[in-house]
Amino acid sequence: MWENMMSGPYWGGMGVGMIGMAIFWVVVIALLVRVFRCGGNSQSQTDATPLEVLQKRYAAGEIQREEYEQKRRDLGHLS
């Protein structure tokens, strides 16, 4: 009887279950890593001043020079 269970359809189902469980744990660990990494990044972004955020956006190419200059003047940095 045991020989049939190990070589029959039961063994295949057990293998699929083990693969499914492994995928589940990989996904759980990946989500935990992502949560902890994002938590650290959001903290540093909240400490940035509005001018630093503007400078980063300009450096990343998100805004053009004219928009950068106008927003910098709006923030009170005339130089």
C-alpha cells in the first residue's frame, strides 16, 4: 500500500503542496523586506526641506529650469 502512495498520484500532490508553501514563504519574506526598506526611506524624505525636495526634483529631471526657478522664488530663495 505504501509503495502505491509514494509512486502514485499522492506523491505528486505532496510535491505541488511543498512548492506552493515555498512560494508562499518567499512572498511573505519579500513583503517584509519591502516594508522595512520603505519605512526607512520615507523617514529620510520627511526630514528634507522644501528647497531640498525641489533641488532633487530638478536634478532628477522631473521639472524644467524655468519651473525650478519660479518655485525657488516662491519659496523665498531669490539668489
